[in-house]
Amino acid sequence: MATRVEVLPAPEERLSAWQWARRNLFDGWLNTLLTLLTGAALVSFVSAILRWAARAHWSVITDNPRFWLMGLMPVELAPRAFWAGGLVAAAALLTLGGVRVRVAPRVLFGLWVGIIIAVIWVMSPVRLDQIGGLYLTLLLAVVSISLSFPIGILVGMGRVSRLPAIRGFSILYIELIRGIPLITMLLWFFVFVTLLSGDAITRVERAMIGLTIFTSAYVGEIVRAGIQSVPRGQTEAARAVGLSAVQTMRFIVMPQAMKNMIPSLVGQFISLFKDTSLTVIIGLSDLVGTGRSLLAITRYLQDTQEVYVFLLIAYFCFSYLMSYGSRLLEKRLGLGER
């Protein structure tokens, strides 16, 4: 009579801090030497940074909070900007909360549509060329991400379309835009759109158009890769049960492809957020432009290091928040689990 043997997983080994250090940091004389040298270098570096931070002139930051936040926006319009920013922040927090408690995507989409309508109404008296600082950076990033995502999905699906005209246009669009540096794209739009429309389109709107077109090409390639990562058998099975090509793409392919695209999409959107700093070359006063404007004041001529350290910290914090939101979404969808 055969006996069923149950194979149990190996017990999880729990190490104390000292045991972990001995195994990973002080295992042999060479590892011990490398650990001591690395520790000494880190202590020296951190202490130097702290000494510099203690004697740095942070008045360029603390004396100009409104200028860093909104640039030259009139004071009477500032409450509207804060209300609009609060609405967007609330929507982002509710989205993260919805991700954790598994709120239906339609509810989150409806929430964002309502927030966008409210923001447009609140900001209707404000001219875009009056906005600057952090507010302009976030505005450029949010608008460009919101517009480039649906355009990129359409272009990505067109990239794998069986219709030669649609596939050819999508390939031309993706390859042409990806072969042009973003700085060139911004300068081209700044000059070309000015020739066609004059001052009808503001510099901020031109920057939004350039960033959207540029990013949508990269999003389209990410979508193409995500669609092709879905096994062909999924498509064949869907067609076998009578689903049309549109139904197959909507209900079978895209839900699976979106899971595979999340890390790459978030990485691209983080890159877009940082690339908004390049709009300073067309005269916009985003975060970087605000810092450059302050450095042009005689009082702050020697505060270059303080300004760029502040910019580094600001861009890192917002990029990390986007990355953290991505990890929450991946965890909800079960990505990376074995």
C-alpha cells in the first residue's frame, strides 16, 4: 500500500541583526575590509552634507514660498489655485484609497472626470501665462499624462492593427517622434505654432501639446509591447467563441496587457514629470524657471547650491509618490507574486 508523503516547505530562517551582519557584511577578511571602507566613506559623505546644510543660506527658499508655489500669479487668484490643487490632491488620495479597498475602476474614472470639470470651472478666471512655480510643473505633468495616455493606447493598438493604413500611420508616428529629442520638439512647437496662430495659443498650451505628442509615442510603444505580451492563444480562444476583434481587444487582450504595462507606464510618466523642467528653454517659469529667476536677483546670486538642492529634493519627492502609487496598484493586481 502506497504511503502519501507530504512535502513541507523549508522552515523560514530568522536571523538576528548581528547574525545577518556577520553573514552579509563581515563574512571573511575581504568583506570586513570592504564594509569598513564603505562605512567610513558614507559617514564622511553624510557628515559633509550635514555641515554644508547647517551653514547654507536657505533664505532663498524660506523668503519666497508663494513664488516657488505659483510664480507671479496675482494674489487675488491664489485661493482658486489652492482650491484646484486641493481637488486634484483629494482625487489622488481617494484613488490610492480606492486601490487599497478595490473600488470599481468606473467609480474612480467618474471621480476623476468630476474633479477635472470642477478644476476647469475653478480656474476659468486664471490665465495660463500667469501660472508658475510648482503649480505650473504639476499642471504640465497632469495635463500631459492625462492626454498622452488615451492617445498612446490608440496608437499602440494601431501599431498591431491588421489594416495597413492604420498600422503604417502608427508606425510612422511612433518612430518619427521617438527619433526627435524632447528639447527639439518643444522648440519646434514654440516656433511653428507661433507662425500659424500668433498669440492665440499661449506658451503653456504649446508646451502641453509638445509634451503630449512626445509622450504619447512612447506610451504607444509600451502599449504595443503589452498587447504582444498576451499569449496568442488568448486571442484565438476569444475568436473561437464568437467575439469580434473589438470585443477581443477590449475584454480579453487589454485587461491582461494593462497589468504588464503598469511598471513601464509609470516609469514613462515619472520621466515626463521630470522632463517638464525642459520647458524653461521656451521661457516658462516652472520649478526650474522659478529657481533661475531667483538666482538672477542680486541678493541670491551666491545661493546656487541651495536652489538646486531644493529642486532635487522636490522632484525626488513627487517622483517617489508616483512610484509608491504604482507599487500599491501592482500589489492590488497581484503583480510580482509567485
